[in-house]
Amino acid sequence: MSVTTNRYESAAARYFEAWNATGPAAVEKAVAAAWTAEGTYTDPLAEVHGHADIAAVIAAAHEQFPGFVFRPLGPVDGHHDTARFAWELVNETDGSAPVAGFDVVTLDTEGRIRQVLGFLDRVPAGA
């Protein structure tokens, strides 16, 4: 694996750590480790800027889907300062995955996320 591939995989790993962190302090710490201070997150349901707003989106997802974790689906692909990866939201109790999508992230020179553009491929009815 090349050094550049590891850069994308490391960024995705920090991203999943943020989404899977539990408790406000842990989420805030993980978001700060993954995103730049002016980082953004945009998907069909949210468009936010900065660590506090990103942490709030993550907290809202935990409230809507308690007992679920975000898991990668397949490898992380990247070039230049851009990476993409697929994911699913998995119920740890029964293994169901009602939500899935993919994200495109832009990184800074240190490998921290500047921007996330998220796409939802599978959502539960009524969500």
C-alpha cells in the first residue's frame, strides 16, 4: 500500500471514529481530530460548518438510531486531496443496516477533513 493510500484510509478511520464516538466529550474530541476547525459536513439532511455543528449532527444521528454504528463498506479510494468511501449504519443487536451511503471528503495537507459531501443510497421508509 502506498503512503498516499494510507492518508485516505487514516482520514476515513478518524471520520468513523467521530461518527461512532459516544458521549458529548468523546464526540467533540473525535470531531476535532478528524476535521479542520472550519470543516464542513453536507448531506441531503444537513449542511453544517465547524466542530460544534458537526458534533450536533452526529449526536442527532445517535438519538435517531440508538445502538447503531457506522461501518465502512469496501475500500477507501482517493487521489490528490479527495477520498471517497461507502458506509452503512448497522444495528449492533441484529446486524440490520437500514441506512447506507457514500461520502466524498476533501483533505487538508495534514490529512484532516475540510469538507464532506455525503450521499444516502438507502434510508428507512418515513425517515
